Amino acid sequence: MKQFEYKESWKKLLTPNIVSLLTSIHEYKGEQNLFIESNADKLVELLEIAKIQSAEASNKIEGIITTDERLKKLVMDKTMPKNRNEKEIAGYRDVLNTIHESYEYIPINANYFLQLHGDLYKYNSSSLGGKYKSSNNIISEVDSSGNQKVRFQPMEAWATPEAMVNMCNAYNKAINEGIDPLIVMPMFILDFLCIHPFNDGNGRMSRLLTLLILYKSGYIVGKYISIEKLIEKSKETYYEALEASSSGWHKNENDYEPFVEYYLGVVVAAYKEFSGRVQTLIKSGMSKPDRIREVIRKNIGKITKSQIMERCPDISDTTIQRTLSDLLKNKEIIKLNGGRYAAYVWNEEKEK
């Protein structure tokens, strides 16, 4: 039977790489708090952008999509969902908002997780929401020949309710004894995914619980930078880490290290992106073309149009394209390749 124990197992994870990641996050947290305290009013736009990106990315991983226009209206609660996909996106939006606004009052408790899962499906007519799985499920993948392969066999349905309670108790015990929540969080999320407690929505719930634990621990970068989007962008590595760390899970022989290292790397990436966005906000008096110019000038190496859009999500495609054309005309940047593979570098010679 799977045993949930974080008090001792975390010590094995203090490898040089993981310690380095933990140190970076702790340092970024200090910078984050200083900026938020003095610039809270400037972060509203980042908050709205992150909500849209989070709802889009977390659902996209599961194949749940809608148009960009409909997505924005749904996340901003300016329209009602029209179909199943949009109902699930609207449910994600509501749970995300609940966590953003009330994380301090949501304990790490299995009954609360059931309530959140119920809200995830509250726009659906099905009875999936707020209930543990009614039958055993499998995590499978389809190879290039179309053959389905079982990748992992989660916890049996009958054992799931008790496993969820035991997992939450183990987490709370570890945190109450002063263990760094940053290292316990990915272990907890891996165990949640291996239990796979629901008939549907396990992946999305795991990402929502990631935010909940981070926020409760004082790491609120996910409010302003979409952690779900960073996971979606690196989903191949995510699945590789998940597979590596779930091997031997039922026999308590699994190695948490690959998944912990991946997850902490995502948090570091979020903080780095937040730091870059903060620098842009500090210079908020700059025009949009000047902001695009600064992004390219400060970038090390080449940068693509899509990367510029990611760093300036509030700037339209048209404005970015027009600015690139003007910068090329003025020979301030150099274009590499063409078409869909086009990239740009700052022209250092122009500054001499």
C-alpha cells in the first residue's frame, strides 16, 4: 500500500541542482514582495493577462479549446459558455478566481478539493464534479502507429478517498514541522496525479492546487505570470518528468527528483519572466514601440516575433509587426532568415 510521507523523503532531494533552484526562488520572492508592496496598482494588467493565459493553457493541455475572442470574454466573465469546452473553461476560470481571492481560507484538505472540483464542472450537466472516481482509471498514451499503451495505473477507486486524506495529512504535518513548502509541493502534486482521484479533470486540478499551495506559502508569482502556460510550453518535459517520478510509486520506490526539479524550474522561469515584466512596468511611460525596441535590445541572442508577443502580451500583433518594420528600416535590428522562421537581433554596430 502506498505510504504518504514527506518529513524524511524530502532530505534525499537536496541535490545541488534542486538547492540552487530553491535558493533562486527564495531570492526572487524577496524582490517580488518589495515590488508588489510599492506598485500594486501597476499589476492589474499583468493579473488579467495571466488569468487569460492560465485558463487557455491549462485547458489546452487537455484538448479543451475555443477561439481567442471567446476565451477573453469567458475569462473576463462577459459572456456565457456556449458548448462543453467553454463550460469547462468557465469552470476553470471560477476556481482560479476562488484561489486568487481566497487562498488564505482554503486548507489543504480533501473535502475542500472535492468542492473545488465540483466548481470546475458546475456549468456541465454531467455528474462528474465534486465526486471521486467511480471506477479504476488508467493513464495511457497513443504511439505513432495508433496503438494505445498504458503508461501508469493510478490508485484503485476504492482506495482513493482514504489516500486523499492521508496525502493531505502528510503534507500538513510536514509544513507544520517547518519543511520548506517549495520542496513538498511538487511531491504532493506528483502523488495527487498518481492517485488520479477523479474521473476527469485531474490535470487541471493539479495545476490549480499548485497555485493554491504556492500562494499559501507566500509565492504568488502565479497571479501575474501564468505557470500553466509555462507548463503547457514545456509539456513534453513535464510528461517525461512525471513518468520518471511515478515509476515504482505503488511500492513506495519512486524517485521524486525528476518531477521536483522540473516543477521548481517552472517556478524559477515564472519569476524570471515576472522580473522582466516588472522592468517594463517601471518604464511604463514608454510607448509600445519603445517597449518592443527595449525587449529586442536587451535580449541576448536572437528573438522571434512570437517571443516578443509573449513578453508584451498587451501589445497587438499589428503594433509589433509595424514596429519591427520600422526598426528594420532604421537598421536598428537585423533580420535572420525569413517567413515563419524569421528572428531578429539588435544591431550593435548601429550604436557605435
